[in-house]
Amino acid sequence: MGCIFPSYGKIDTRINSFEFYGQTFHVTVDQSIIVDFKGPLSEESVLEFYTRINAGNYQPLIDSLISFRNDHKINDWLYYQLIRKTAEAISPKANDYNRYTLYKWFLLAKSGYDATLGLVKDQLLFYVKSNDQLEDIPFYTIDNNQYMCLNYHDYGKIDFEKNKISPTNIVIAGAEKAFSYKVTQLPDFKLESYKEKEIGFNYKQKAYHFKIMLNPEVANIFANYPIVDFGTYFNIPLSKETYRSLIPPLKENLKGMSEKKGVDYLMKFTRNAFIYEDDNDNFGKEKRLSPEQTLFYDQSDCDDRVALFFYLVKEIYNLPMIALLYPTHITMAVQFDKPVGKPIIYDGKKYYVCEPTPQLENLKIGQLAPKFQNLAYQVVYQYAPDKKIH
């Protein structure tokens, strides 16, 4: 984080600069929006903070944030990370958590998002309207609009049955936009921020080794990322340098192989290049890793491998696929031109299971582990490409 310069004489700004995932963000903060939060926490004290900061010269700061977002084409989740770092630069979280949270709320709302606050005893909860399907964070609904909690992780567990939320009724003009958790692009990290990791596996009695460039910042981006729907989750891409270090070598290894053999190779890579470990043992909770995170961590479970396998098949062969969710497992089925084992029929089309997670049996394409064969499943995602990649 860059230096903060106090005001002297007629200078009434604080200049901040900090690194944001490979880019330097410069922002000028007018002293008129450096506002103390006078507790205790209540709707009245929050309203007083808002009234004072709203009377200040905040627009240049908002313009800088929005300009950065537009210039770098960052999704809402990454924009929120930028707002978090900006709020931290103005009001460090460790010094006054409530003040830090109020700055995040103000900056997000003034950026046009429908952000709200709720009070639970002496805790300040920060919500934003979202149309996404999320599983593991609290929300409330008003007029058919759902508001998802952005800072629940800071408090651990809150008993909402015993402790009722008291929403603050502060209307901010122009704060109407819904927040999306979809991540369709990762930042252009600086090359020097990557670390090399060697990953290997055996296929057809031959050892294959990859030196993959991975960025630890990806783990930070998704540290508090919620459990999103499978369509959102499967379509989180790799960063450019990780892509460059993995996809071309994979394509080189697949030269001369048939489409079926190539998919089998990718299935075995995803199945055998990583150690299996359940999320509860690995992270202490359910957590879905993006493809780049799966490459980064040494351990992963079926959710993570399915997402990585889907990404690789989509990127290299662009074949139609469906994700099959069982009570305790998820796997992927791929559509081929010719039959490969027993098909899964969906929407009148034949798909063949490609199991990317280690099982007791060494499953081939078209084979499902016996323990799942008589269980009901749900198709939770269908991918239908517009055209094939050659």
C-alpha cells in the first residue's frame, strides 16, 4: 500500500496508491469524506455517519473506482475486492470494523448497487441485492428482491432465529443495481507474482510432467467467495499465465490422439494428478474450488475436479456436457460422435460418464462407479457449445 499524505495548508486531499492484482490503483480522497463513526452502533449513529460523508466531496473517489472497473473490465466480485482495499486504505479494518464496513457500504451504494445494512445486537451486517443462487450465506427478501450478506464470514455464526435483523432504512438515490457473483475474467497479474508448480501423472505407462504457473492471489480473490450455482462455478476461467503454462502443453500431448482418447487423457489427468481430500477435512467446510485453485492446492474433492475437467474439455474440445449430481457426489458426462459404453440420455441426446474423481475401480469412459448406479441423479448444468474448436 502506498503512502497517505496528510493535508497541509490549502491541500485538502489524501493520495492513496495500492497494488490491485497486478495493477496500481491511484485514488485521491477528499478530507471532507474522512468521517469518524460515533457509536454505539444504532440506526441513528449510522445515519449520522452517512449524512456527514454524503455532504462531502465523494464523487471523485467514486469516479476513480468506476473508471478503474470499466477500464479493466472487472466483474462485480472483483470490483467489491477493490472497494474492500479502498475502504481499508481510508479506514483500516483492524482499527474500527464498523467504520470500515460503513465505508464499504457507502462506496458500493454510490457505485450504483442496491446495498443495505442490518443490525443484529452489536453487529453490523452488510447486504447487497443479488439475483444469483447462493447456498452458504444468509439473506433476506423484500418485495421479491433477495439481499445477500457480504460480511457474514467476519462474524462466524449468527443465530438469526434468536437474534432478529433490524434493517436500516437509509435510501440512497441511484443505488438500484443487482450485484452478480459471476467471475468471467481474472486479472492480468504481473508475471513476477506467479510461482511455478510441477504436476505429474502417468497415462498408458508414460509419465507426463507439467510446470504450471500459479498465482497465490487467486486464493485471496476467492477466500470468501460463496457457493454459487454450478453454471457460474464451472465457467470461472484460468488467468492468462496459468492458461499459457497448461493448455498449450496439454494440446501438444494430445496431438495424434482421437477425440475419445484425448478426453480420456484429460479425465485421467484430473483424476490422478491431485490427492483426494474432502472439503471438510481440507478447509473445515464445503468449498468449491475454481479450476485455478484446484491446480494450486495439492488436495481437492469431486466438485473441484469436475470443474477443472469441464474447463479442460470445453477449452480443448468444446464438446457438449452435462453435470450429474448424486446425493454425495458429482460427475460429468460428455457427448461423443460414437457410443462409448452405457449412455446417459438427456433431452433426447446421449452422454457418456467421464469420472474425473478417483474411485475404487479404474473407471473407463462410459462407466459409473457401482455405488452410484442405482441412485437418482439430477442434471445441474448442461453445456451446449455453439461450434467446435479445431
